[in-house]
Amino acid sequence: MRGFSRCRLPPNLLFTWSTTTPTSSARLRFLLETDGFDVRTFRNGPALLNTVHATGVDCFVIDYKMPEMNGVDLATRLRDRDISVPIILITGYPDANISARAAAAGIRDVLLKPHLEDSLVLRIRGAIQEGHPATACRTGQ
């Protein structure tokens, strides 16, 4: 598991892929579960907002383009609820202002699709360690 035990992340991983098949979501979920993460997925932002609580979440991974609200709007709503855990935004639609809008919404990182598997795991680990250094899941201690 490359240095991490089964980290508790629910309900934190939101994969709503507007331009790829559900297979992409399943593949990323498998990658993260294989790497030791406990993953929960949601179809859209409102579904996550109806379920999420401020405790028990280590990191959110949110797609930018989703039905009903985009990932930046979802991040803003999470921050409005005083949920301060790290948020990583994934997008296949980068533009000149996405990083600035993401930062203003409290998003830690913006990653580009489609080739993000290795960088996603590293960014999630880094976000958890920086956001919760005392509770980051580590093995071999």
C-alpha cells in the first residue's frame, strides 16, 4: 500500500465524469481503493451535499463539470458549511481562470484529465498529510 494504511475518506471522492464513460470513474475508484483509500462516489454535487458531514472526511476529489453545479460551486458550498478539509479539482476543461477561481473557492489543487492516475494519488496523500498531519494514515511507525 506504499506507506499508507486504509485511510478513512468517506464521503469524499466525487467522480461525475461528463466527457468520459463511467468506466473512467470505476478505474479511478479501483486505483484509489487498491492504494488503500476508502472511496465513496456521488453522481452530482447536491447528492454529496445531502450526505456530507464535517467529520470523517479527509479529502474531496471533485470533477469540475458536473450536472446541476460545477466543482468550483460545490467547493464554495462546502467551505460555506465550514468544511475545511482539502479539495482537489479535476478538469478536462482548463481555461485561463480556472486556477484563480479554484483558489478563491478554497481548492488545494487542480489536476487535468485524462492522465492523472499517478498524480492524483500523490496529491491526495499530500493533501491529507498537510491538512491533517496528526491523523495522516501511515504504516511502519
